Amino acid sequence: MNAMGTYGDTYGIHGNNNESSIGKYVSQGCVRMHSADIEKLEVGTPVAITYSYKSFVDLTSVYGYKFKGYKMKNN
């Protein structure tokens, strides 16, 4: 489900206070992240939402982004 009032191209990316919900199908389409990780993002940071078995490093080259070596917490 997309964010209310959009045409299926806008989703929320946010931190949360329920660490066990990260990586689970528990919302209406939002991407849940560890709060400490989301605080490192800036408004306007480009994101690519995709389904892939490739690593983040591999996906950065597919989408033309530069990988900065940031490591996110494991689920």
C-alpha cells in the first residue's frame, strides 16, 4: 500500500520503537529501520526500493550509487 494521497509511488521510511518489527510484513508498505540508522539519513537522500538477493554493495553499482561502507545493524 502506498502513502495516503499518492499514486502508488510514495512510501514512508522511518525508525520505530519496536525493534522486532524490522524486516517483517507488519505495516501498510512503510520501510521500518533501526532509529539509529534512520537518523543518519538526510531528507532528500535517494533510495531504491527493490527485491533482490544481491548485496547492498552489488545493488549500489546496479543503480549507479557510491557505496560508502556504512554497515547497518543485523536483524
